[in-house]
Amino acid sequence: MNTKIFFLSALLLTMLGVCGCGGDDEEQDIGLDEKALLSQTEPLYKSSRSNISSLPQTEKKVGDWRFVMYGDYITEVSFGSFGNESDYAKAPASAEAFFEKYLPLTKDNYLKLEEESTSGGRYHKTYLQYYKGVMVKSLYTCYYQPDDKTPQYMHGIFIPISNLDVKPHVSEKLARRIAMSFTSKGQQETPGEGWNLSAELRITNYIIDGEPHVHLVYDCTLWSNAPWSSEENVAIDAHTGRVLAYSMAIA
């Protein structure tokens, strides 16, 4: 009986190993210099934002439509003049129809409907961008005519992405330690009473000298609501552990 139990246990462990269950953690943090990563004092990028507005801004008309662009990014589209209902006769049938024609969507890089709501008499939809299932820090919002839900205006940013490895080489546990060491909490292992720390895997695009730099990041936020509202955000490269950007806000 004992021999049978041992054999079945060994077989189960072998099967788990073959299917890769639980193997991800073992493949993370290998070859990383933890001491150096926990001693970082300066972020790689000075701006904590994507900095799209640093690109040249242009406007162009396509029929009755007005496009606002920063570089090659379409950031705003108006399908007519506010107050002139007849302008919207040539608007696209839906936001999705516009996305399919004018944005560089792919099977891996797509927009997903996140929210539908009506406020101030205007109906709108908000879409979030995903790449291979990982959320991108980017979105598109489309406002519709309240009567027939014809697209009226939309704004946002869609980031072209290809060949990005979405598997983190840094563990979330190490990313949290790096974030803690970089914030005002210094070398504390945990945030402490009244503080919270979140770490979410995201994709972020930084525009540096006019060029896009797309990273898989741990978007770490340390915050507290007492005795005042305080928030620190640390973006950590999920492949190297390098701190990419940092921001702090106190209210």
C-alpha cells in the first residue's frame, strides 16, 4: 500500500511539472541583482506619463470629420459640429466600425468595451486597450448622440504594440519590495498601519525624444487616507526590475 501511495504521489508531481503548474515563480528573479534593484534612487524616465503631448500636434479634415493627432496617434475625432444634427449623417455606424478602419488593431492588440453610461444627457462608451490579455495604460471614450446613439465625438490613445514579451521575469513579490524601497517608506518590508500597497501588471508607453518605448510594468501604488491623502506611484519594468517612473501626490 505504501509503495502504491508513493508511486501515485510521484506520478502526480511529475504531471504537475510537465504541465508547468506552479513553475512560473521558479523562473522569475533568476540572475537579477536584488541588492542593486533595492538600492535604486533615480527612475529611468523623468516623466511618469506617456508624454504623448510632447509630439507634434496636427489637425486634419476627412470629409466632415476633424482629426486631432499627436505624431501618428489619433487622439480626438469629431464627426460633425455640435448643435448641427445634420452633420452626423455621415458618422460611422459605431465606435467599433471606426476602430476597425482607422486604428492599427490586431488579434493580439485590441480594444475591449469596459463601460457604458449616460451622464449630462450624453451616452458614452469607454474602451480599454489590451495586448495579449494584459491591460495597456490607454483607453478610448466615444460620446454618442442621446437620441439615436450615433457617434458624435471620441478621444483617447491607441498604442501600436508588437513582439512584446508579456511574461514577467520579475516576481510580484520582488516588485513590491523594490517599490517599497523606492518610496518614502524606504527599506520597510511592509507599508505599515494605515497604508496600502498594490501591484498590477500593465503595459505602458513612454515617449522619449519623440520615440515610443513600450514596457511591461508592475504599476505599484502606495497610498494612505490618514491623516491626509497621500499616494506614491512606482512603475517597475517587469523584465528587468528597473524603476522606470515615479510620482507622488499629497492632498
